[in-house]
Amino acid sequence: MVPLETRLEQYRETVNSIVHKAHLSNNIDEICFLLGNDLLQTDSIRNQTVKGTDVDASMTWDKSYEVAYELMYDTIHQLKHYCNKLTVVYVPGNHSASNEYFITHSLQVAFKADPNIIFQRGPEKYKCFTYGNTALFLNHGDNINDKLPLLFAQTYPKDWGNTKYHESLLGHYHGNNEKRFSQTQAETQGVR
């Protein structure tokens, strides 16, 4: 097993590399940073998920909370130097929704003096972030089905109607995957 400190350093190096490369080639106006999506493995002191499923955890609930908070604080602090505006969007996962909400709320309090950092931390399972002509529809993806494009169109009709490009970003499967929607809704629905 890879030690925690090594994994934390790999995360920090990856974020730094991505944002630094983007900064060198572009003037970054706004960054949308997603927080949640099962950042933590458990949601309780009993090592259980939101629905009460027992899971293995490599550290205690309090230590994992502290490590995650510090990592997210450092990440936000780093990202804010590369853009004019930083939007932090909390996307509830199916493992640790309440703890991740608490982390997001605490981070919002910590950065409240910075007017260029915006938080979307409501408990809603479905979120939307728009920039220019693009709408990103955000959901953990643990309850995905073929009606997701229609759900986003109905939940965020103004964002849907005012943008040309629509993309759903889901985190549940922890990897890149592209879904083509059936002909009843299809990519002809305008969602990737």
C-alpha cells in the first residue's frame, strides 16, 4: 500500500502541474473546483457510508476529516492564485456526503474574506456550473440513468437554454467514461 504522505504529495504535484501548464498557455479567467464525490471513504465514526454500508478505512474518521480539510484548503489556496475567480462546487457522493458538506462549509468560512472565491455548497445532488456558452452539469453518478440529460434540462432550464454546449461530469466510477444516450434522448439531446 502506498503511504498516505506519498499519495498526498502525488495529488499536490498533479494539481500544481495541471494548473501551472494551463496558466502558461492561457489567461485563466475562472476555475471550477469540484469538492466531494467521495473525497472521504466513510460518513460516520462507525466506518459506514451514508446508507450504512460497512467499509474498510485506512485511518480513523477524525484523522481522515483533518487530512481532507487540510488538503482541500491547500488546493483552494493554490488555485486562487492562478485565476480571476474560483468557484468551489460541492458534489455529494454516496460515501461521505455529510462530512464533505462540513468540510466545504468550513472552507467557505475560512475563505470568506476573499471575494474572488465563490462556493456552491448546497446539499442538492445535482449542480450546474456555467461559463460562457458552456454548462457543466454535475452529479456524483451513483444513480445515473438515461434520463439524466432531461433531468438537467428540467432542473436548470435557464442554464440549459442559455448555453450551446452541455456536458455532464460524474465521479462515481473514478475514471473516464463517455456515455451515449439512447435514441429516445441521445446525443441529439445535446449532452456529452
